Amino acid sequence: MTQDTHVPPPRRPLTLRDVSEASGVSEMTVSRVLRNRGDVSSATRDKVLAAAKRLGYVPNKIAGALASQRVNLVAVIIPSLSNLVFPEVMDGIVSVLEDTGLQPVLGVTHYRPDREEQVLYEMLSWRPSGVIVAGLEHTGPSRAMLQSAGIPIVEIMDADGEPIDAMVGISHRRAGRMMAQAIVDAGYRRIGFMGTKMPLDHRARKRFEGFTEALAKAGMEVAGRSFYEGGSGLSKGREMTADMLNTVPDLDFLYYSSDMIAAGGLLELAERGVEIPGEIGLAGFNGLPLLNGLPRRIATMDACRREIGEAAAQIIARRAGGAPASAEDRVVMTPKLDPGETLLR
Amino acid sequence: MTQDTHVPPPRRPLTLRDVSEASGVSEMTVSRVLRNRGDVSSATRDKVLAAAKRLGYVPNKIAGALASQRVNLVAVIIPSLSNLVFPEVMDGIVSVLEDTGLQPVLGVTHYRPDREEQVLYEMLSWRPSGVIVAGLEHTGPSRAMLQSAGIPIVEIMDADGEPIDAMVGISHRRAGRMMAQAIVDAGYRRIGFMGTKMPLDHRARKRFEGFTEALAKAGMEVAGRSFYEGGSGLSKGREMTADMLNTVPDLDFLYYSSDMIAAGGLLELAERGVEIPGEIGLAGFNGLPLLNGLPRRIATMDACRREIGEAAAQIIARRAGGAPASAEDRVVMTPKLDPGETLLR
DNA sequence: GTGAAAGCGCTAACAC
DNA sequence: GTGTTAGCGCTTTCAC
């Protein structure tokens, strides 16, 4: 019937109608075949699939979504990509979503609430099946949008606060307290803190608050603190550590807001011939397995990054599949303290 | 007129019609206001904006896209998120897209061509404004889809091959050759190579091919090689280096497929008291600034990751803005060799 | 400067 | 098992 098998690249994108005409099957049935919906005889099914393949037909999900009111997109909103942590969370999200037919749309806020609001608006206008957003702090309009969106909202990475809907994270305040407690228990007394400037990084702030709070309970406070901006590399850790040691005398412990700068600190101390943890102990945050292999395993706390991404995606997938909101949708994970070899002496 | 300012959360998502009724302005004009298109008197404009805000209206891009045949999504397809390199490229992409109103949809292939094909099909069905895809190697059906999609396609991170449309990357073969040449020139003779298993990582393969090819030209070949699977952390570098040193005698240089495992190697050598580069030199790949701060700056080659992402996104943005395909859309970047402190002696 | 009609490419619902 | 009809929520086009 169709005499030429050579199909020139179409100038106009193909539609169901094209496949319908090429196969002699109604649009509706073609649609059914392509979506594996309803009963279709294997004879027509084969005809349709052959035609679709020959033409190189790719369905139009825009039209499909409009008609069916179903969208397989999931909005994922994170503060940054340059901090190692977020790609790991994304990885967890992606690994779960890819088995469900859902696709992540990515938005990056650079820790700015106004950007978050804007990104959220953009994303919600795609009527996604769900939203995964980092943090519990949002502008008023953002909260309003999330609340009235009528789709599952999962706030991740933080558990210190009331979620709008679902939540998966750790308590950073608690993480800070746990680490402080461990440091105090190990007998350290003069502690220096180094971390990012955190006007808008609420998780870092909460960790630090928890940390100082637990120290206070033990009748102590940090002997020195310094905050940096920009990338967190080893060299940043070295510089800050050098500064700290030169500025604040008699420190016996250094607490860093990330493993990467802690690793820099470790290298700096090692080069200075400081005995670790004999003279000075140290700890970071995040549990980056990447960094095992350093002269000493750094004390750290696992932030459950991948697991958080996975759990969040699972909640979205469940709800998108029709499951009702449930208590299981609020997951507070417990960060694990790993004393490594730089804390206990 | 509208007596209540309290707006209960709607059960049904709001439509233009709702805003139209609430403001007493036709749907068409509401649409114009919300898109900043055409001339609208500032009186009506204000009425409309007030109503939209009060109701919490979020436009429906699905319907908009179907009607206008314009979609602000860009498909981004990468092999993995767990390799540091890809988040960096993503970061470059995102940083450019966010100023253009385009949004990335993310697909991860895990280096599997069949996954790429599937992901591509999914993504193209959203009729995105463009595709950014890692690598030049694709299955037949993938190529066919890309070719007939009628949208800008930017293949990134590799320049050894013919792109379907646009291309931004470096020649990994050349990068391998350059490093080999530098190593030979520095007088090393017994070289060990350590890298990932690369049945499907074409860039790693090409780099290695270029490397051995240039060695061959100098009448040499690698004295030892080993390949690993799984995550690339410092400890992996240490283990592999230990194995290599124990297995292959008299090595005077170690070439690693990534900076992270090279860093592990550096730490292993340092611990063994090996003089670097006096006794053994080493080099990695990627130019991770994260790792500056190690006892020695590792010789490496910058893969221009962020720049590649930025350039790719710029091409998409230009073309989405109506610019025609041009010669500028094929960008071959030159990896910069950084000898650090572990190559020249 | 504003509005009315038509239709984007699909799928839900129902008829056969 | 297959086809027909209506309509998803916008934007395009054209009329005023």
C-alpha cells in the first residue's frame, strides 16, 4: 500500500493523525496503542507500531497532558549545584524517578528566597505532579503557591520546622548539638568554628545554633569563629585554618561546616606537624565518602543526602500513583556521627 | 464590587476565565497582560494584575505551549550525576538558562545507550526548545530522533567526531596525547595508567587512546594499567596506586583518569615517603580546583566543564531566540595542561 | 486598546 | 475491539 519506505524528515512535527492515516487505524486507537491502554487486537497494534516507527513519530505530551490533566514532570528546587551535597540529593531523586516515568525539572535558587518564588511560579505553571524543594523557609507568596497547588509538596534536607505537606530531612539543630556533645565529651575545651557565611543557608545556621546551644549547656562557648564566602575547596580549609590558628591561641578542636574544608584543615595541621587528635581534634559535616583516604579519617556526620532524595522521590511517586497523604510522608532521618580518627583521644 | 478579599483555596486550578471574571476583562486581554504582549491600557492592566494576584492565579503553560507551539523547556541529557564533572556542566547550563526564561529538564543515562534512547524519546515528547546531550555517540534511533526533531541539538564534552548539529567540547584524544607528550618530554619512561573501566565512557576511552598513541610515537608504551569500577574517591586512588606499585616494578610516573584518584595516589605516595616528582611523577585529569591545597598541586588538564555548559546553553538560547544555525555553533575548546608540581622535575 | 472565534494535538467518555 | 464527539486552557488571528 505505502510504496515508499524512505521517509523524508518532516518539516512539520508528526501528529497522531499522520500515524492514523499511515496505518489506516483511527486516531483514538493509535493513541491507545501508543499508551498501552485498553484492549487492542495485536493485529492493529502491530500495524500502528510499525507505522509509528517508520514515520519516527514522537508523541506530543503537551497535548496529552492538556487533555488528560496528567503531567509526568516533578519540580525539583535546590539552592545550588556547586555544593557537592545537592547533586547527591538529585542523584537519589533521579534514581527513584527514572523507574516511575516521572521526569525532574530543575530549578536553582542560589539561596535567594525571591529566586525561589520566581522559580516556583515558573515550575508550577507546568502543573507538575509534585514539588521537591530544599528547606522549610519560604516567602509568603511561595508558601501560598505551594499550599494551593493541589499537588504533593516535599520539603527536604531540614526537619526543624513545620512542613507544608510532606518532609524528608534531618534536624540540623540536633546535628549541631550532637557534634558539640561529642566534642565536649571527648574532653576538648577550646573550640574554633569555621563555616560558610550563612545569612540564607538556614541549615548551616541551625547547625551552628544547635552547636553553640549545646556548648552553652556545658558552660562553654566557641573560642573562635570565622565565616567564608565562595567555593569550598581544600585550599579554603587550609587558609581558614591557618588564620584561625594564628589568631586564636590554644585551640584544641576545630569544627568545620563541611568535610571538604575540614580536609583542608587536616592537611594544614599535618603539614605544621600538629598531632591529631592529640594536640588538636577536628570534625566536619556531611560524610563525604569521597574523602576517605586522607591521612586520618575525619570525624563527621552523615547528612543522609542520597537517602533524602530517594525518600522524597518515593513520596512523590506514591502520591502521583494515587496514594493519599499519610504520616509516612514526614520522614525525620537521624544523622549518624562518625568519630573517624580525629575526635576521640 | 468584589466584596470579599478572603479567597479560599480553590479545589479546581484557576484558569484565565476566573481571572477574566474576577476582573471584568476579557480572557484575551488578561492573557495579554500576563504575558506583557501588545498594548493594554494601564488601567485594565492594573485591574487584571490585582485580580490575578488576589486569586493566586498561576498560568497553565501546558495550554499555552499547545496553543503557541512554544515551549521553554530544554532537555539536558547526561550520563551520571555522581561524577563531579556533570554537576559542574549542569551548573554552567543552569547559570545561562536562568537569565533566558528557559528551564532544564534533566535526564540521566548511566552511560547506557538504550537509556539515552528512552530518555530522549521522553524528553522530545515535550517538544523542548533544544537538546543538550553529552557525547557524540548515539544509537541509530537516537540519531534519527535528534536529526528530525527540528530543534537545536548541542552535543557536549567531546569534539572527536561529527556532531548532528552544534557541538561544544574538547578533543579527549588530543588531551590524552598532550599529557603523554608532556610526560615523555619531562623524561619519564615507565608509566602506569589507572582509570575507570570504560566500555561505554567514550571520552575516557578516547583520552586513553590518545595517550597510548602519543606514547607509541615516542617508542613507548604504558608499563602497567589498571581499571576500576564504582565511585572515584581518594581511597580508590590509594588502593589502586598501592596495587600498581606492588605489581609493576620501577614505575616513574602514574597517570590517572581523574584528579580525585590522582589525589589518592599522591597521598599514598607521600605516606610511603616516595619523593614527588623526583622518584615518581603523577598527573590526573579534570582540573578540580576543589583539590588545590593538597601537599602538592597535581598536574592535570582542565576539561572546561563549566564553560562547556555555558557555551552550550548560549547556543540553545540564541537559536531559541530565532538565530540561525551558524559556524559559531561548533566550539572546540582547548584543554589547558597545568603541570602543577608533580610533573616537571 | 479590546474582544470573539477558531484551533493547537491530544484523551475522556461514550457509542457501537 | 474500535470509532466518534467534545473539550482540556490557552494563543493566534482578525474584527472592531
